[in-house]
Amino acid sequence: MSRGDEYVRAADRALEGAYEEPMSLEAYVDTVFESPNIASHASKYLLEAIEAAGTRPVVEDGEDKERYRFFDDPHNGGEHAILGNTEVLNAFVDDLRTIAAERGKGEKIIWFDGPTATGKSELKRCLINGLREYSKTPEGRRYTVEWNVEGAVETRGLSYGGDGVPDEDAWYESPVQAHPLSVFPEDIREDLLAELNAASEDHIDLHVDQRLDPFSREAYEYLEEQYRRNGAEELFSTITDPKHLRVKNYVVDVGQGIGVLHSEDEGHPKQRLVGSWMQGMLQELDSRGRKNPQAFSYDGVLSQGNGLLTIVEDAAQHADLLQKLLNVPDEGTVKLDKGIGMDVDTQLLIISNPDLDAQLNQHADRNGTDPLKALKRRLDKHEFTYLTNYSLEAELIRRELTNETEVWESTEYDEIEAKLREPVTVTVRDADGELTERELAPHAVEAAAMYAVVTRLDDGDLPAGVDLVDKAVLFDRGYLQDGDERIEKDDFEFVGATDGEHGIPVTYTRDELASLLQTERDRHHADLPVEDVVMPRDVLNSMAENLNDAPVFSAGERTEFENRVVPVKNHVFKQQEEDVLDAMLRDKRVDADTVEEYVRHVYAWATDEQITNDRGERVEPDPLKMKVFEVEHMGRFAEESYQGDEPGPGVREFRTEKIITALNRHAWEHRDEDFSVADVDLTDIPIIRSLLESYDWEDVARIHEDFDPRQWDDPPADTETATVKAQTIANMTDLFDYSEAAAELTSRHVVGQVAYKWD
């Protein structure tokens, strides 16, 4: 099989799963009683599509939340995932649930507002992708009707967008996705729905209140007239015979179940809303002095979105149209002409930047005489804001710079931190036209994300001892680690009235990073391409220094944002320092078994119990083992802190207050008669983890007595400094994915800050 055949057959299989053979109206009704959701009205179907994808836990603004996976764009590999704004999206789903159940808000137009680059356009694409793919699944099937008047007496044919000459297969689909149940007379349809809802276990009833659409009604009435004249006894059965009416499924997409009005779309209001009359078709069809609905284009946004979703994008460009939409949500009817109405079932959604808000409030000072008051009352506003989780911002930046679309779903923050620090390598074309690889060093993307988020946070609600970087960390992972103490987000009271409402947008960050990647830096090294590496400090300097050249910021914003870069630099330097220290002292890291042994001995020492040794004997805890661990591995105490091997007062306090208290806090409530330290995950105890994973320069001086940081840039051969540097560079590449060039630059920067105060 050739490659071409392989892909063509794969496409065949994909379409086979999306479409099914048309069925009779009777067969459709039987199917609905088996699977009621296939007949769902617009808001209920949209809700079902979102809920079908399930949820996942996230931490946003430092709080645990459940997020609907639908908004991660799972059907499209995450390409148009909406990052963050989970609370806003959840409120949207809550509104859908209320509207679908007809418990309220049915008269509302859902409005998504917010600054540029906050995810509003992604919402549109995500909705389109998700609804399209859901409609291809068996549980998400969407149906409409198609007509063929061939075989009826005095046939004049149906025509829609064709030459008006029908053949034996002259089937014409409803141009507005008419619901199959709308074919039934109203009283029969009400009885059918009542029986259906009574048998259904769904807490939201089905509602089909729309009359048959004008195009289909023309076909129905024509067939009714012909067969009535000929004395047909079972008139409805004859009209809806499978040779005249079929129910078919369709794949939801823009133009068929989804209507999108773009900012550049033109035309008078009726044309943009429902469509326009086609003069040539009016003349061709025998209309007998009236306008035939079959001569209407049905290409307006409501016609395309009938049956599911109507989106007005960049709504400020269509402010005149919003007034025309006022009565659509609750009345569900629009006019093709004075005498021709069309019922619509669609969920209205508008998307705008803050300029629409300004337009709507231009007469706010007139109070009761505000001409836009009725419109504002009908709009249900959901406000997107800039991301205030820097891990989400880092994910977004990577998306902007690369083709990465995978959504970071991990619930373990350690895994998120590993993603944050990762380098990014991008291939660019240099000034000579040659392709070259440029690297954003570890922590560079994180630095950009942190700085952007810090500019978006309100600094008016910071408690004593907490800065904006601390607030950003709290929002991202939900807690701060202050020495031995873990401080939860709930321990703080942030008003945060303006968090995320302004700040540096991701588009500015993206452009600055793209410019840095395109530029070769004035750095040199005998063996390493350090000129191709963009460091975190390069990123922060560029973002802060070029604020004055960006017209999107006011003078006040530039000053405010410039002042916020210093704490971010300090935060990033601390992370780089931890990387260097961890790499420098990698071989001194204590293994888990040694840690567990120490904690078991301390626990037995504190509780006057014995422990079981390797031979199964019950023995007293070993004071020497505890001492060696505390002196050599922890570097916490010196020989004078002990009386022989017995702990002095400081050691005793440390063991009791730091180790036992931490252990009790995490395990005491769950212990039983068989409780053992081995049952506890020691890495879950912050004090234990921080003691074992955190190093400082005193540890370096203690372990490497001849180390001299002033020699780091070019250490003499056969010195301890040269040996330590070589091991550090190798460990940074192995542990943290640094390139050798990035490790060289990072270690130079970190050790250089230490050198001047080494003595």
C-alpha cells in the first residue's frame, strides 16, 4: 500500500465513523427514545458536549479547582486550549446549566469580555473544535431533515442554491439545521416530549419549541396541498414518507450548527443576522405574488448557528447588531421578511475587548434615560483576565514560541516545576541566511512568565513580609515554604480586586523573546557557543528596558512595571543558585534509606522505644548514627554540640521540635498500634525534604576545603576548583537539562556573586 492509499483509507475510516445512513422520521423517534440526548436543544447539547470530556483538578490563584477538559481542546491535541480562567469558564458552564433547564437566564446573551491575549479567541476555536468532534461520536450525533418532492402530483421541485431542475435524487437539506421533531404538529410534539422526559433520567428536560423552518415549511405545505387535493387519508404519514422526508445526521461546524460573525463581516443587520433574498431565485421560482422562502440565502449568523451556537466575534464592531439580538434569546424568532418569521434555537455568545464596555457605558450618566440600558441588562458578562499563575503563563509562552500544544495536566507540583525550568531550543535563520539553533536557557521562560505575572498582581493587599513574587508563588502552587514552616494560601487574605486586569500581555513577552532569539549576543568562549544562549537575565533586562518602546503601555504602567523587575531577578537568581549548589554537591546527596534510618532512630530515641536491626534483634537507637547524620550529612551541628555521642541541648531541641513535630504533624493522626516510620513518605515532610535537598556555600566550603570561587571562570588545571567545576557542569546537564554553554554561563553568574564575599 502506498503512502497516499494509507492516508486516503484513514480518511475514509474517519468519515465512516462520523456519518450514518439517513433514516425515516419514525426510526428517528424510536432512536430518540433509546438515546434522548441526540434530540437535545441548543444549550443542553452544548452543556453535554462540555461535560462529556470530563474534568481534572487544577490549582489557580492558589486554590484547588475542577476544570472542564473540554476547554483544554483535547480533540485537537490542545492546540487551542484556554489556559487559566477556570473560574470564569466554570461560571459559563453553570449559566448553560441554568439556561438549558429553563430555570432562568434564558433571555441573556452570554458575553465574554477582557483585554487582548487573554484567551477569548481560543475560546471560539475551542468551542468549534470540541463541538465538531463531539458531533462525530455516537452520543453526540446531531440531526436535521432533508426533503424531496419528486413523485408528488404537479411537481415543481425544490431548489436551494441549484439550477431548480430536480432529479430522482433531488434531496434538499434544511439550510438552518431544522430539528427533526419540529416536523410534528405542536400538540403531538408536546405529547412526545412529555413522554420522553418522563422516561428520561436526565435532570434537564428536552425542549423543542421551534416551528418548522421556512424553507422546510414551504416543502411541507406544498406536499400537503398536493396530497390533500388527491384525497390522501393519512396525510402526515404521506407527507413524511421516507421518499419525501429523511432524517440525516450532520457534523457540526461553522456554517452548520455554528454561526460566527467576524469583525470584518459586512452587510445590513438582517443580512448579517439571517441572510438575504436572492433575486434571481425569486424570479425563477413560481412564487405567485409572494416571496418564496426557498429563494432566501440563509447565510446569516443566526441561520448558520441555528440548532446550537451563535458567536459574534469582536462584538464592538457589530454594536448596532446587538440591539437587533435583544429579543432573540427569549422569543426565539427572527424575520426573513415582514410576513415570514423563522424560529431559532441557538445559544448566543458574544466576544469583545474592553472597547465594547466603553461603548455600552457612554450614556451611563443619564441613569434612567440611558438608551443602552435594556441591552446591558440582557448581557451576562464573563470577564477573562490575564493569567496570574506563572506556570500557566510559561506554558502559554512556550506555545507562542514553539509548536508545543500539549496541556500540562500534572497534579504534582514537582513535575510542573521541572517543566518550568526546562530550556527551549528554537531554530532561526541568522543575518547570513544560515539556520542556527538558539537556546533559551533553563529558567529563562520561567523568568519571563514570573515577571509578566508580577506586573499583573495587585500590590495593595500584600501582608507584611510578603512581596509580589511571594504572591505569585502562592497563586501558582498554593503555599509558601518559609524555612521549616509551610504557609498555605488560606492563611492570607488577598482582596485582589485588580489581579489580572492589566499588566504585560503575552504578545509583548513573545515578541521580546523572539527578538532575543534572533540576535547573537556579544559573548565568547573557546569551546562553547555561549553567544547562542539567551539567559534569564537577558530576558528580564530586555522586557524591562523596552517597555518605553511599546505603545500599549502608559507612562505610569512603564514606571510601575520597571520597578517590579528587581524581585523577579532575585527570585530567578535563587533558583539558579540552587541548581548550581545541587549540581556541585550531587555526590553528597543522602539516599532515602539513610534518611529513613536516621528518622527511625530519632523517633525511637524520642519515644524511649527500641528498633529492629538487620538481624531482627530489638536494640536501642544508635546515638552515633544520629550524630554522624546530623554532623556530616546535614552539616547542622559541630562536635561541640554533643557530649561524646549524646546530644546537647541544641541537638535535643532540634530533634524534638523539627523532626518529631514534623513527623507527628503528618503521621500521628493516622498511626495505630502497628505504626512505623517506614509507613511515612518522608519527602512529604517539608523539614526533612528541605534539610536534605537544600545546600549552602558553607557546605561547599566544608566539603571542598581548597575550593576558590574566584578561579571559577578559568580555573588552573589540577586544582580542586577545576575538578569541582567540571563535575558541576556535567551534573547541571544531567540533572537539569542545561546545555554545556548554558551551564557555563549560569555557573559563572552564580559563583561570581559568591566570589567577592567568599572569605
